[in-house]
Amino acid sequence: MPELPEVEIARRLLARWSHGAEVVALEPLTGGRLEGDPAAALGATLARWDRHGKLLIGHLSGGGALLSHLGMTGKWARGGPHLDPRPHQRVLLTVERGGERAQLTLIDPRRLGWVAVVPDPAPWLARLGPDALDPALDGPTLARRAGGGAAPLKTRLLDQARVAGLGNICVLEACFRAGVHPHTPAGALPPAAWERLLAGARAHIAHTLAAEAGEEITYLSEGGHNPFLVYGKAPAPCPRCGEPIAKAALAGRPSFYCPRCQPL
DNA sequence: CCCTCTGTTGGATT
DNA sequence: CAATCCAACAGAGG
């Protein structure tokens, strides 16, 4: 479930719960992936919570960082296994601020998420392209980074080294909003299409963020009702023209699109 | 009840 | 490049 909006919400929550707090303990729970040197975080202060694409970065006083990725099913919540036992608690972070302790846990049923403590986050960030919400990222820049060649547009937009933060759902929603088929060869797109794709991705992200923001993480896709324009909609009618939404697979991942609004 | 299928992440392999 | 498998599980459907 986590794509950029959910990671951004996780960032805000982590900042609210632990900004300026000291790391008192950091430990793996059953099945948890805690890598790097967790002991290096002990006693350090969480100076700032940042997000780059789908990577969470907790900057530690002293220069290191606490990194976290949510994988497919991760979320951060307050409460630990002793105070508030819940299934699938994987990593436990205990912080102290103003004399008050708080326990934060990474909850992750499928265990594809992780936490790591690294001495310098720079090499991790260097592997990622500009964040999708970075104001410096514009249409021409996106075209330069993701355009050219015969590879499908969707493959390029999902490549975190080209642009960071776009997931399968976001890419498909952006393609629909831009009127572009997700399997269009990346080199065949005119400049105006890149502008529309970027605007479409940001509109989808803003819409999802607004709908999900709150005290708790509540994923838009949870609750039995599909809130997206095309993702998971086949063969429902296209919201714009009524043509049945189509489904196809690329690299094992599903694509959804309107054959009439998004011709190849 | 038991299969079988699907998948929001990313990485390795062919 | 791109297709495939994998990680480990929940939930849906037959």
C-alpha cells in the first residue's frame, strides 16, 4: 500500500512523535529487518525527519541517519509489543523527549520493509533520482531523465534512479490524467506529455494526501471501496469517456488504462 | 474446509 | 532492456 503519499504521512507522524527526541533503544522484533549498526543510534537525537521518494530518513545528531523503507505493507505506529501488542510488529524504536518516553513500531505483515542505521545517508540518496515533489523537477527535466529509447514509459517512471517516489498506482493514475498509454515507448512522447505526466502525478499525490492525512495512517485503498480513477477498475467504464478500462501486465505488474483516452 | 490467485515494494537473475 | 523469480503474507475467490 505505501506509495509516496503514505510515506509522506509516515514522515509527518514520525516527526510529530520523535522530532528532537533521543534514541533510547532500537531493536528488532520477530521477523524484523534491522540493518546497519543500530547501536550507533543510541543516545543520538533525531534532528529531522526527511523523505526522498519512498525512503524515510531520520537525521541523527552526529551525522548518521536512521533509514526506513515501508516495503509493500509497512506502517509506523505508536505503541510497542508490551504496551500495545499487535500482530506483525517488526522493529521497536524507543525515544525520550522532555522526560517522556514513547515507543514507535514498524508494523509490516509481509516483512518487505526495513530499518537501518547508517553513518552517512548520502550514498543512499545518491542512488535515487529527484523526488517527484521536488520543485526543481519540471517537465523538461523529467523528459531528459526518463525519456528516450524504446522502453515503456511505465518502466522508466517506476525506476527510482530516474525519478524517486512514483509507484505502480501513481504512474497509472498519472498516465490516465495525462492521456498517455503507460506502455508508450519513452522516446515517442512529446514534451507536452511529460508536463502533463508530472502534473498528473502531483495531482494524484495531492489528492491522496489530502484524503489520507490525519492522526492515524488510513490508506485510501483500505475500506473495500476503490478510490482510484483507473487502477484496479477494469472492466468498469472510464470516468471520462465510458469505454471499459483495460488491464495488461508489464514485468509482472498490472497496468490499467482507458484504450480510448490513452491510445498507443 | 481447502486450494489457487493476486499484489502496493525492490532486488537478483536469466 | 525485459521477463521471471523471489522475499512473506493476507485476503479474495472458487
